[in-house]
Amino acid sequence: MSASTLAATRLPSVSDITQLQIDTVAAWHRGPIENPYDGFKQLVCKQHEYNYRLWHQEDIARSPTADDVKIAAVKRAIDTLNQQRNDMIEKLDDAITELLGTLHVRPADGAPINTETAGSAIDRLSIMSLRLYHYREQLDRDDADASHRAMVAARIDLCQQQHTDLSNSLQALLVDIFDGKKQHKTYRQMKMYNDPSLNPEIYQS
């Protein structure tokens, strides 16, 4: 049994991950934000939640009726949520590192490193699920004309293609990682703007 096959018993499939993201986006728009999962899926859902909250704060920030006080509050919320989102990307990658250690998987000598981590790809899939949901909302607008709906439909087709491509790429990456054909590392975001000791606007104030 290959390491990738063994890992499948501990790590959810990419299709399970993307379905979780799709399902929770719909559920959270109908009711409270809940995370009923455990293990790796619990981390995926938490990371997805921060993207969900960010998406709607970004919408508020661009409202023409939002005054300066509201925009300032939203900006601070966006900064906090973005930091939490990036922290969760690291936690996803750390969980994969831990699983690789448990399975005693070591990359082959000279194994290459992917340009983005699995956690970053999961983050991109999360955002894509949000984009697809909100584009599909546009098809149901009572005030939308035929040209608007045609434009939206074309973008949905493109987003769906990109979602499929990224899903397949992530699946291939995970197989290579757990087969030792590629290295896996957690890349620390090391954001400076939220650190009081590193942002001069904070420590000089």
C-alpha cells in the first residue's frame, strides 16, 4: 500500500473538502455559522469560515452608503479576519506535516517543492466556492436583465472550470507529497502589520 493510499484513511479527499466548502456556504447563508466537523475537516471549516466572514466585510466596505466610521470599523475587522485566515492556512499545512510524520513519509532526495502549499490551495478553493455561490445568486435577481444573466452564466462556467482544475491539481499534489515525490513545508506568513513590535505606525504611536 502506498503512503498516499494509507493517508487517504486519515486525510479527507479533495472532493470531500470542496463539498464541505460548498455545503457550508449555502448553510451559513440560511442560518448560523456552525462547524460540526472534527479532525482535518474541522480545520478546513474554520479556515473557510474566515473567508466567508471576510467576503461579506469586503462587500460592506464598498457600500456607497457606508460612512467613514463604518468603513474604519470594517477595515479593522478585515485586518483581523485576514490574519486569522492566514493563520489557519498554516494550521492546515502543519496538520499535513504532522500526518506525514505519523506515517513516517520522507520526501525522496531532491524532491521538488510546489509553488504553493496544500493549505494555500484549500484557501483558494474556499474563495472559489464563495465566488460561485454569489455569482449564482446573481442569476436569481429580479432586476437583472438578459445581458447581465448571460455575463454571469459565462463567469460561472469559467469559475467552475477553474475550481475543477484547482481541485485536480491539489489532489495530484497531495498524492505526490504522501508518495514522497514532492516536499511539503509550512510557509509562515509572518505578517507585520498586525504585530505591535513590527509595525512602526503602532510602536511609534
